Amino acid sequence: MTLPPITPARGQYPAGGLAFPHRGLLGIAGLETHEILFLLDEAEQWVELNRRAAKHSEALAGLTIINAFFENSTRTLLSFEIAGKRLGADVVNMLAAQSSIKKGETLIDTAVTLNAMRADAIVIRHASSGAVALIADQVACPVLNAGDGQHEHPTQALLDALTIRHALRERGKSEEFNGLRVTICGDILHSRVARSNILCLASLGARVRVCAPPALMPEAIEAMGVETFHDFEAALDGADIVMMLRLQNERMQGQFIPSPREYRHLYGLTAQRLRRCAPDALVMHPGPMNRGVEIDSEVADLAGTSLITRQVEMGVAIRMACLDVLTRRSRGVEGWAEAQGNRA
Amino acid sequence: MKQQRPLTITGGRLVLPGEVRAGALRCVEGRIVGLGAIDPEDGDEIVDAGGKLIAPGLVDFGVFAVDKPAFHFGGITRAALMPDQAPPLDHPARVQFLAYSGKPDFWVHPLAGATRGLEGRELAELALMRDAGARGIATGRGWIADSGIMLRLLRYAAMLDMVVVSHAEDAGLVGSAVATAGEMATRLGLPSAPAQAEAVAVARDIALAEMAGARLHFRQVTTQAALDLVRAAKRRGVAVTAGVTPAHYMLSDLAVAKFHTYARLSPPLRQEADRQAVIAAIADGTIDVIASGHDPRGPEDKRLPFADAEPGMAGAESLLAMVLSLVRDGVIDMARAFALAAGNPAQLLGVPAGRLETGLEADLVLVDPDKPWVISSTRMAASAGNTPFDGQPVQGRATALYKGGVAIG
């Protein structure tokens, strides 16, 4: 006889460190549903704090957080920096353009160097899939993946889930993701945001559709529990949430679409297309947006429908929650001592 | 090193073409002179094989480094060296140097680079390289994209009676891919190419070789679709042969999970159905050669993010055990195992070795086919331990090795 999996209800988690027994946050792929919910619940207090005039906590006072960004980023870096500072930590940014990476130092040597500086958490973004896990193996402190190649961007998926939850709450709806119809459209092939969101939303019970032209649709993506579409109109039919992705021109080798104009013709989210969705559908975009390509300004700025600025707000709260939870062991928070649950 | 004294190995099981038979083997002045129910003569050095296999030393077709300790550990006495060296093997002097680089106890048979710099644009000096010791021509790890150049190459090689070793991956489809398109590559976010990139390349090369009347060997054929093309071409009588390395019949792309760079190979690991197709092709004779593809790579090439790591595995030490696993699984018999790993590659190279036959070179390996051991990337004879089989228990090991009748080690 097989026993049903024990999944704690929302708000009821295993005691102390067992609620989140991972050393770092490398992806959504390794997380249980209740662990995702735990992080979302933890973020609520920071949403509240961030809406106050004095947005400061001393939870991580004295800790050093290094944001090691080997790939350009503005918003994610800023979001992590603000999150760390609001928690009272000392935050240092290391940007690849200024680092010895350009001088030929290997990634492993850089990781060992960061480790020797006794950081308490390292946030990493890198252009190669798997690079963050490679560094995590070399350092003693928790590592947070802020995006690795085309692999994962877990905090983006968590902040998107938190954004959806808040939007549902404000409309007086159930906060359950079960049965929620989410359409993700755009450059799925090159998108780590899409992969993390698919895993996160599917884990929470949403019905996920992905839509892209054939050249931008990864092989066998159905195996990740999604329904695939090439026809944008059909993919939008009755959707509760539409997530638009940017064309990742910097990752494309060769031509994947004939022109931005033609892309908009088939896959641009216009006010007219939005009407195919459920009546009070919500629109999301991880940014930066290419207005007039994948999304029309009219839609991006539609108050009450567009959650795009809300996503940015929730991003800070989620990153605060992740930094707080992942440093609890080293800070000796009660119930989070080293011995209690310590998986990769 | 010349064999000074005649040698008779008694009490073994001789792995002959087509059968395994109890008996002895005698060699004089580096050549096999007697096989079967023979007795040592006066003055012979006598070695008792103790019931072990007496087999031809393996001929490893298509390696990337001359790594003698690893080859000797693996029972390999000769190897065909790929032209992908730094600098590439596209000049007679380098061919000549490498042809002597392993002697006396290991023979390297260089494969001449088909084009200058292996860039696929201008033919290299193939006849000069042949006369400097090249035993075949190889396109290297890249594909010659220009079909006109490939046809001219095949015609020229046919005239020189040299086999052309082709790398079968359509460069346009592959681009910068490091994995086979499918669920694993999608989940990991790795740049991937469809497995059909191999069949596209194989189809073109077969068509051109048929036109040119050239001998064509695909160093690795790893997919069902491409194997079907090879099978059909053989049936038509085209002079085409195919090889594979153990990775492609032992592992599928599941091995790249967790971005394991030791499993970053060229061509990349395939899906399970293709792995099964490779085993079927070994069983039915479509595949002629099993080789190690030996390419030892240190941490500077492998401890990198998956897509940034160099392809290749150190395979020489595990080749014999991996071939014997096919015998244990009933895919092939013992005689065919050594045809795949010694006889057929020697024939492709046109060297008088690879079989137990009077008159041929006494390149011999004594094998305990059941001896258990564990492959460990940290304890290898190779110059680097990049094996995707790390930690795997295997059976079968070379217990003694002779090159030209002289014991090694």
C-alpha cells in the first residue's frame, strides 16, 4: 500500500528548519509545494513592512550578502540589493564587467574567493545554465540563483506567484491556484523565467499553457506539465492570467523570427486580444518590456489589469523572505540549528 | 624493443575470429607463429595464462590523445589518433612525428586532417600525410558543411585508397548546441539540437561516398534514424562502416542531469530509444567498431558550466569492460566483441594486427573477463579522470599485455 504524500496545508508547516530544509535556492525544481507556500507566506510580513514609511528590519544585521552578477541586470540586482539592505545586512555588489572574470579567472576560482570573504549569502546571476549550482558546490554559505542561463530564475517565479495571490485576494477571490488558467507567451526557448514559472505554477495546481512560434518553443516542454500552443488567440481563450515574455535577442544565435513587426502581428498582446481571456484577466510581464512588440502600451498600463509594477513590488518582499529563511541556520534562529534538516 | 626470445602462452582460451577455443599461442620475433593445440619449444619463455582469455590487443579507432598509461591499462596496443590536436594534424611532419610517438610499446596511427586547420574549406596534403604514416583521413570533430568539398575529398581519398572518417552532425542544425533536444535539455535550459542532425549528415555523406566510390567510416553513429541509413547503405553494397563509443550504448541523456560535464560529449548523449537502437545495431552488425573516443580533460576544461565545458571523456580504461558487458548481456559473443574492438578497426586502418592469426603482429592481451572492479575518476591511469562512468562497478580487466611479443609493464 502506498501512502498519500504528506503535504502540509497552507499556514501549517513542519517545525523550524524542516519547513525549508534546503541550504540554498537554486531552482524551483527541487522544491515541494509546501516549501513554495512557506516562502510565499513568509514574504507577507515583508510586503507589509515595505508599505510602511520606515522600511527597515534588523533581522540580518551584521551579515554580509554578496550579489555576484556575471550578466548584466538592473532590476533584479536592485531588487536584491534593496531586499538585503531593508533586512539590515551589509550588501556588496560584484559586477562581472568590473571583475577579474574578464582577466581570465575561472568561475571556480571566483567562487572560492567569494567564499574566503566569508559572505553569509551569495546571490548569483550567470549567463550559463548550471553555473549557479557549480558555484554553490564550492561555497559554504547559502546561494540564491538570480538567473542562470536558460535554466531557472526561482525568485521571479515566487514573486509572480505572490503577485497573483495578492491580486486574487484584492478581488475577493479564493487564493488557491488550483484550476487557475495561466498562459505564458513569448520566447519560451530562451527563458529561465518561463521554466521556473511553469514548475512553480504547476506545483501550486495551476493549468499552464505556453505559446510561442515553433522556433522559440523548446522540445518536449509538455513533459513539464503544460499545454502548448502556436496560435496566440487559442492560447488566450478563457485565460485568467497572461504572462508575456520578452524576445531574448541577446541569447539568439541566428534568426528565430522574421521581424519584430511580424512577431507583434502574431504574438503581441493587444487590447483586442486581451478580450479573448476571462472577463477580469490579469496581465503580467517580468520586464524589461518591449512596448509595441510583445505587449502594447495600452495593455501594459491598464490599471486594474496590468500587474507589472506590482510584480516589482512583490519582488523585494520575496527576496527578503528568501534571504531571511536561508540565513536562519547560520544566525542560529530557534529551531533552525544546523542539525535540523539540511538538504542541498 | 624487439622480441629477443620466443614466447609461448599456454593454458588459455584463444579468442579467434569467430570462436573461442582452448589452446596456446606461440610468437617469434614479434609475430604470431602458432595457435591452438601446440606445445612450447626448447628455449621458449613460457607464460601460463591460467585459463584466461588470450585475445588480440585492442585497436582503439579514434582517440584524441596519446595517453599510454590509460591505453595499456585498458589492453589497447594501437590507436588511431584523431587530427583534432593543437595544432591540427594537417601537415606531413606532424603526422610523421606522431606516428612514432608511442613506439616501441604502443603504436599510434595518425588520421590525417581532411582539410587545412580542420576548417572544412581547403583539402590538406593528404598523399604526403599518407606517405608520412597516416592510416586514414578524418574530418575531425566538425562536419564538412560544403558538399562540394566533401565530394572532392571522398574522390581523392578513394584514389589514395584511404578510409574517410566523418563526424556526422549537420553543423547548421547543431549550431552551438551541447545537448540533444528533448525533455532533459529543456528542463536544464541547455542549447540543444535535434537528434535528426545526425541522420541528415549521414544521408549526405553516404550519397557522396557512393558517388565517389570511397570508403566511408562514421566514427560514431548514435541515433536510430542514422543507423537505419547505414544499414540500408550496407545492404546496397556501399563501402560504409560505423562505430560508436560505450557512452552511447551505456548512457542516455539522463546522465547530463545536474549539469554533469563528464557527460558532455560530441555528439551529445541521446534519448533512451536511440540508446536501445545502438545496442540493436551492435547486435545485428550495423555497427562495426567500438572505440573509446579517449579524450582526457582536466578541471580547466571540465569544471565549468555545462555549455562552456569541452566535450569528451577519458574512455580508454573502461573500453574493454564496457565491450565485455555486451557479451555478458547476450548482445554479442566473445569473438565478435574482439572483432568490434580490435579486428575491424585494424582492418579499417590496414594494419597487420587485431586478430589472432599466424603471421600477424603478436599484439596480445590476456583478459580476465569476470574480474570485478570499480571505475573511479579519482584513481585512473589516464591523464585526467573525466569518465561519466565514475563509481560504476564493472567486470573484465586486462591482466597482461604484449606489443610485438614483448610484455609491457
